[in-house]
Amino acid sequence: MTITKLPTTKRNAFVSMMEIAEEYKATNLVDPMSGLPCPDDLINLVDKYMRAGNNDFSPSEGVGSLREQIVALFNKQNNTELQAETDLTITAGPQQAMSTAITTFVKEGDEVILFEPVQESYAQLIEMTGGRPIYINLKHPEYRIDWDEVKKTVTTKTKMIVINNPQNPMGQIFSLEDFDQLKRMTNGTRLVILSNETFGNIVYDGHRFNSVASVPELAAKSLVVSSFGAMFNINGWGIGYIAGPEKLMTEYRKTQQYQGFSVNTPVQYALAEFLKQGQNFKEINAFYQSKRDYFIELMSGSKFILTPTKSTIYQLLDYSKVSDEPDTEFVMKLAKEYKVATIPFSAFQHEKTKMQLIRVCFAKSNELLEEAAYRLKNVPVSFRSKEI
């Protein structure tokens, strides 16, 4: 008998692999638990506001000074005119923002388009509201959207389109042509676009990131989710934000007051002052690109195939020249026998995949990357005999 609204008993792959990493004392390349330092100034500011007594509940929509700083930055980056009072809400991280947005706008019987590979939690959230996830696979090897397929998929039941830009785990970035297609497809509809843009400030090799909010016709029907977690190495602080037009944000906040209620108050004040001081995002971006490049250099000469990611703090590794095992079996072997914990690509697919890919996080210390690369390069080629 089912006693919860969870549509499946499938365990979250990330939670499982974190536990496996700990069990087998494996080098953890699963999630951005980097150990990289948070800026001292930011830590000192949190201490300052805690000692000043800012330890009570914050407004449900977030501390005003932080909303003002984020809106100013958001408007500058995207040529928008959002208002801090009505168009942006502070959240307990991007995951809560995505969850609350889905809860707010998706009801029983609604359909929501997801582009796979996709974070596995989105489908679970949609199904818990009584909605139905509709999957569209990005086209390999460029991981591009087939917009003709999208157009055929949209029905009168389609309520929302969820995009992840830049796309995790591939690091693919939406092009202006993608936005033009999305604009044409949603023109005259009441579709809500929910865009997770957490890694919008971490883009490599001169590639350009464009937010869905930078296109006025799309901004009018879009909610953008992001955070500074990766930028300042504060993922564990659980703080993010969601931005969009007042007509959508008003509805979102009705749910936020019950699901989010109050986000870490002293951290909000500290982050507001920290942002007001001005931060060098280009320098942070260059730091992460150097991490990516260093890991790829460490892996040179191995049997793994690496195509440098264009964004995010994750890199895909093609192990097709190492083993023909399914990715779920291969990551278990890596953890148990070679002490490296990774994520199978199938964690981002709702059905089984033959793609022989694993995902690693390179937002780690150089010492940890060196140890992980050494172990991965020592994984022997091992193909199973196939029946004729």
C-alpha cells in the first residue's frame, strides 16, 4: 500500500552515490562538496550579522537589502527592469525554488515538458502535484533541442516548460536561435517557462550565456532560478532566488509563504553587503575554467574520452573504450575497486540508456583531482565477452 505521494520508490542517485563514496572511502567526484574556501569577508559578515542579533525570521519574500542587490545585478546582466519589491524572492536554495514553482503552477492533469538529460527530482516533483512529465531527448552528440519535436509535443494540457540553462550535466548553453524557437512556440499561449540558470555565471572558452529573461517576450512568461552557491562555495548555506514578472511572482509567493516561509536571516544580510562591495565574477569564472582544464590535462593519456564542458562545474567522461558495462555497474566498480565515486549518466534519464558516460565534479582541490585522475587512469580496459 502506498502511504506517500512519491510516485516511485527509486532512490535518488546522488544520495546513493554519496553514501557509497563514504562506505568505500572513495574520492568523491559526485557533488560540489568541494572543500574550496568560502571568502573570508563573507564569513566575517555572517558573524557580524549574527552577533548584531539578526537571527529571527526573515520576511517570506526575503530580506529587502538582498533582493535589491540581486535585482540590480540581474537587471544589469539581462537588460531587464525587475523590481525588488515585487519581482524577486529569496529561496532556501535553487531546489526549493524549483519545487515551489512547480507546486504553484502545475495541477493534476497538467503536462510539463522536460529536456533530457535532466535532474531527476523535477519529474518527481511534477508527479507529486498530479502532473505528467513529458520527456524530450536532446539530440546527441551536440545535445541540441529538436524544436519540431517540441512543437508536436505541446498540447492543450501543456502547462509548463522546464529548461536548464546551462544544461547540467552536459554544460550545453541555449543559443539565441533556441530562444527564437521557444518564443515562436509559446507566442499566444499561457505556458509558464521555468528556467534553472544556476550556472549562468560560469561559462568557458569565450562562450556567451543568455538568460531567458534577456528576451522580453519570454521574460513575460518566465521564472528564472539561480544562486551564488557555486560562485562563493556556499552551496551548503541553502540560499537561492527566483525572479520573474509580478503576475507570476505574486502567485509564486502565495506558495512560498508555506513551503519556504523564512530563509536563513543573517546569511541574507551578509550576502547583501558582500554583493554591494562588488564581486569579480570574471575572476571566479576563470578559476573554475582553470579547474576544468587542469582535470582534463590530468586525464590526458587515459582511455576515457573528455570533450571539454562549456559551462557548469561538471565534466562528462566517455568510458566506451574502457568497458561495455552499463553505467550503473561501472560507477559501482569505480567506487568499490578503484575508490572514485562518480554519477552515472542514466541518473539524468527516466529510461535506461546505452550511453557510456559518467559525470564528475571538478570543483575540488588540485590534490583531490590529482588523486582521482591517478585512480581513473589505472582502471584497466575490461570488455565482457558477448554471445554470438
